[in-house]
Amino acid sequence: MTSTTPLRTRRRFAALPVAAALAAAFGAGAAFAQDTVKIGFTGPLSGGAALYGKNVVNGMEMAIKEVNAAGLEVGGKKYKFELVALDDKYSPADAAINARRLVQQHQSPAVFVPHSGGIYALQAFNEQEKFIVMAYSSTPKITETGNKLTIRIPPTFNSYIEPFTRYEMKKFGKRVGMLPGDHEYAKNWSQLFGPAWEKAGGTIASNNPMSYNRSADFYSGVSRVLAEKPDVLFVGGPSEPTALVAKQARELGFKGGFLVMDQAKFDEMAKVTGGLGALEGSIGVLPVSYDERVGPKSFAEAYRKAYGADKDATTESSYNYTLVHALAAAMKLAGTTSDATAIRAKLGDALKALPEKINAGSFKGVDGVGGTIVDPLVATVEGGKIKPVNLSDLMK
């Protein structure tokens, strides 16, 4: 085309490749086009809790790939899922900013968030902005507020406190030193654990919360608590910093047991402590890789295949994986990918109907306040091995 070609003609010809591309995308193949549903995540992807956040994202990504491979048809229209994951550095304020961005910019009908501070921040406005808070935290208060667009994914932690207390008291003694994290979830645990320990006849020798997300040197804080001669240490936060606290306590001569909040996982902790020997006498939740039920076992095998033979699945990865699948199933049942209220109403039925192989959390539904119905397994470390235990057996 020469420079003497009229401008209007040049513009018309220049537009032809674009028009052809649009025709290819939206013309004869339009019936097969897929709309994208952006599934949101806000959580720690940097700092001391980065591994914890990444575990959640890994589980979600696995489920999204499977949903897309199987095909998602809602109301006669084809869709695909896409994950939009934003780092909030464990900050509730950043979680709120991220959630607004996910909803307003990406129209996410649901936002997954794995820390209680962030969950509370989102619950302040999610009903007004019409998105579901997929809350990965076992804090009871999350589903006590009456928020109708919240799903609490794990069981509440108060079911662990009495049996964990009984086990540690019987095995080691009644003096506990408290070394929890200073994040919101650890504060919630501590507020219930301390009175429960005392009610069972125990004594709180010392209480020294520490910043698990901003430090790797806990020697001074641990030394302060060990000076009060505790029989048991209450520890808890993400796996890596929790393991460092336990490791440093052993290096400082502590011989007692560890009562471990459900956020930390023994298999991940052992990679930091140099094996399970340093965790002897601990009680906590059962790692997914030691769960022989069909759903968790299938997930653990698929997780290693996806991320490496040396990568162990965690509860946060398996539970959030399951809830992504449930979210897709709920959209099918509700006939919508955008109406958060309708989707939330179908999540219980979706969980009940999930095939066992993809129900990696062995969920049985959703209760009347928005918490999942699940029978969790716990574990002790005895003789250098992880031993699965039923909560009911610890109460005998």
C-alpha cells in the first residue's frame, strides 16, 4: 500500500487483520468460547508464613486444573476457573485491600483467605459487596458473627483443646509455658487454651507470645519461658517458625512435650528440626500424608506427582483443594457463577455430593452457621514416629 492511498482506505485495510482475529474468536467458534471465573486468594506469600500461604495456593491450583480439565458448564454455558492470588503478608489491612481489588477488578465471587485477621477484615464488607469469604481458620468466632456469606473450612479448634491438654498433662505434668505466635489466630487459640489448662488443674508458668512471621531467632523468648521450668510448651503458628521454636527449645535443654496448634504440621516441622526426634511427646493434627482415608490418600499421591516426590500435602492444601471443587459443584447446582448468595446456599449440598476421591478433607456438608462438617484426625509423636489418634480416644 503506497503513501498515496487515501487515509480512510488505509485505516480500513489496517483493521482487517483485527477484524479477522475477532471473527475467529467470536464468529463460528463463539458457541465453544469459555468465560473465565476469577477465584480470589489473599494470604501470606512472603515472610515467615510464606510456605503456609503457598500450600493453600498449591491445593487451589490443583483443583482448578482438574475443574478446567473436566469442563465446567453452568446454566448451559461453558466456563473455566482462573486463580488470582495476592500476597497480603499476613496483614489484615492488606487482606482487605486485596479482597476489594479481587471483587471490583476481577469480579471474584469467592475469596479464599487463610488467616483469621484477614477473615475478620473481609467480613466487615463482604455481605455488602456480595462475595463469599472462604475462611481457612478454625477460630470459632468466624461463624458466630452471623455472616451469611462465609464458609469456615476447617473444624473449630476448641474441639482439640481438652483432649490435647489431657494428653500432655498425663504424659509430662501440669506446668505449661506458652510460646504462641502474636498473630490473630494464635491470640484466639491462647485465649481459650489458657483458661482450659487451668480448669484442668494446671498452672501457666509463663506466657510469652512471639512474632512467628518476622523472626527466625527465638532463643531469648524461649529462654525466658524455660526459666520458669515448664513441663509442657504450648507452641503454634505456621510450620516452619513453629519448628524453629521447638528446635531451639530442645537446644536449650527442654525435655518436655509440645502442645502444637493446628496451624503447624509435624511432617513439615520435621524438615526443620532434622527429624521427628526433636518433636517427641508432641500432640497436634494428623498430617495428610499419614491419613489412610480414600480422599486424603488420593490427594497426597496427586500432590507429590504435581509438586515433587519430596513434597508432602498439608491440611491447608487438601482442605482448600476440596473447597474449590465444592465451589464449582455449587455453581452448577445454583445455575450461576456470579450470584454469591445462591452459590453459598448450595455449598453444603455440593460438599455432600463430592466424589470420595476428590473429597480430600472427608467433608460431610456444611452446618447451620456456615462451618464444614468434618471428623478430624489428630496425631502424637511417640518413639520418633507419627501416631494417628482419634480425639474420642484421648478423652477416655
